[in-house]
Amino acid sequence: MDHSSVIRLAAHYYEQFDADYALDVPGEGYGGWKTAEVEINPERTAVVVMHAWDCGTFDDFPGWWRTVEYIPRAQRICRTVFPPLLTAVRNSRLALFHVVGGGDYYKQCPGYRHAVETAGPPPAEPAQIERDPVLERLAQFKADAKKHNAEDIARGFDKLDFAPEAKPVGDEGVAENAHQVFALCRERGINHLIYVGFAINWCLLLSPGGMADMSKHGIMCSTIRQAVTAVENKESAREELHKEEALWRVAVAFGYVFDGDDVVAALKK
């Protein structure tokens, strides 16, 4: 490969070593977050926009918004971060893919029809264990606890669509599962996926076509700090601690964490 064609980019990684057993808390000896310039091969890298949905307004679906408190953060990212980032990607040699789910809003996209055709028949679904009445009651208890929001959530998913800023353009690849994402990667020779979207500690890690799936194929999975948010709980929401934990997890287990401005600047060069 011609090294003059690579993109050089500041990357954040995490030194999960060396624990210092002379300290009261040995883990406090870890090196922690570090930054280094790395090389990105633009011909073999794609940005993946995952689950960037139009979730309407609070007045439209109050029960959905009460359950998914990150929706306002996601909408702000779509408005402010996605336009310059996705424009820079589209004007570069990087590929742009979209990972979708939750409805059929994407099924008329040319890129989705191409992904289905390229991937071929999907693999068999995982075998399921037998459910017994006790398990059914356990599951029902959890469902009942949130049933006052269920109708709004269902109505929201019935009207699900791409966020306006995240709609695929032309024949950009659109995939709903790992089988299809891998087919798009294999077709384009992609071996590094940089994920943006929602949510970094939930869908981007564990939903079909997310990092856990794609890393099994040997694909490196990275992210962009400013282009993601996380599912938070009561204890973490104020400081977005679960986002920080998820970025650490990406850096340790999957790839690198990049900054949006650095990516845009590097692609513009």
C-alpha cells in the first residue's frame, strides 16, 4: 500500500495496565487515556451511522421520551455534529453505511435492496431454550412494570424513520443485521468501521450489526466521541457516566475513540 494515501488522525486509546500493587487501589496505576497519531486506510474504512432515528417530539410520544431520556441529546447531535461530519465523509474516500432496525422505514432504500441481494439468505436464528411458566412470569413482571409507556413506544416505532440529518443518500449501504453489514464490508474490502449514532453502550455495541457482531468477523470497530450518546440511568445521567464507560470499553475491546473535529479536518485534507 502507498503510505502517501493514508489518513493520519489523532486517536484516543486506553492503557489498561499496569496495575500498581503498592497502591491502595492497584487499578489506579493504569496508564489510562492516551493519544497518538494513527493511520487510517480510507479505501478500507467506513463510517457507520446506526439507529439515528426520528423519534418525534415529547408531545408526540411522551411515554417513549420518558423511557429513553437520551432522545434530546441524540437530536442535538444529529443537528449539530452529523451535518459537517457526514458531509466530510461523503466528500472523502471513506464509505458511508447505515445500520437500521425497529421497523420497515428503510426497506425502499436502494442501498438496502443491494445489501439484501449481496448478502444472500440470512443464517439460521439461534436455537431457543424452552420457556417454562416461572420464566414467563419473570418476563411478564418486567413488562408490567413499564406498561404505562408501552402504547406510546409502540406508536413511536410505527412511525419510525431516519432522522432528517441521517437519511441515506443515493446508494449508500443500508443493512439491518450483521450478515448484511459483513456483505457490504466484504464487497468494498472494508476492515475498519467507525460507528456513530445511538446508543454507544446499547445498540452500537450489542444490537444486530453492532460492534460485538462485527468484531467476530475480524473487523476493527471504533467510534467518534461527539457523535454518540448513551443510555443512562438515574445514578449516571447527570455526568453521562455510562457514555464514558462505553468509550473506555470501545478503546479497550474494539478499536479507537476519535474526536469529530479531528476527523472532519483530516478528511478535508
